[in-house]
Amino acid sequence: MKSKENPPARDRILLTAHDLFYRHGVRATGIDRLIAESRVTKVTFYRHFPGKNDLIRAFLEYRHQRWLAWFDDALQRHGRDARALVPVMAEWFRQDEFRGCAFINTVGELADDLPDVVDIARRHKEDVISVISGLIPATANRRDLAGALAVAIDGAIVRAQYDATPDNALQALATIIDALVPRRSREGQRPGS
């Protein structure tokens, strides 16, 4: 059994790719750098990932699982309703390693050259919408509201990437949530009182 300090070669490659692709971009990260930083040989690298495109797909699938697990955990910490999305996003945006959405970034880089990334990103965003839908009171248009909030989150992610601070993005997101999602009234209290 491998120790935590020395994960199997495939895991080292994938973890290294995750960090480098997210930090520097997929195109900017070359195979030689991935091999060197993963501490594997070329033969080992290509045995696990016959080409860079295979690694890109694996990176996005890994990122999907990792990000959704973090998202769910963060929602648990901040309260499972739509308004929790603001502190959850604030937590992410303020991380030193925040570089936006890996899926938006990768689609921007590779959609024409590797159409699979669009499908993977679409599945990721659909899963995010499903989670958001669970934060909204049951209404006939719940799924539509969740989709709108997901678009607002994507916009906030992009804005947080280029502003000096994420504050404007977070304020805009809070405004959109307040406009779209009715507040749950306290038991026995009329809304607005």
C-alpha cells in the first residue's frame, strides 16, 4: 500500500495536472513540465495518459468531483439556502489559488480543438444547477431560477477574476439572489413584517 506522501504515479500526474492546468492554463502547461513535477518518467506518463487530451479530460472529471464536494461542504457550513451562495462564493474567491472556473477557462482555451471539454463543462454546470435547485423553495419555476442563479454565479466568477477584489462580484450576486428568490417568511409571520 502506498503512503499518503507518495501517491501512485497516476494520482501524482493527475494532481500535478490539476494544480498546473488550473493555475497556468491547459495550453501553457507542457507535457515535459507535467512529467518533471509529477516525478514520473515519460513511459509512466504515457502509460497512464496516452496523450495530453486524455489528461485534460481526466483533470476536468477530477475537478468536477473535487469542486462539487467542496461546494456541498461549504453550503453545509454557510446554511443550505440560496443566500448561502454569497458567503460560499466569497470563501472561494478569496482563496490565494482562485483562478476562476476551471470549466469556463478550459472551454475558452480548447472548445474548438477538443469539443469534449464543452460536454464535460455542460455536465458540471448541470450538476451545479441541481445543487442550487435544492436551495430554492419548491415552486413551479424552481429549475429556471436555479439556472438563472448559476448564470449569475458564472458572471460573478468571471468578475472576481479581473477585479482587484471580489466585493463587486459578490454584491452583484447578492442583489440578483434577492431579486430572484423570495425570502422564506418566519413561521406565523407575514412576509415583509
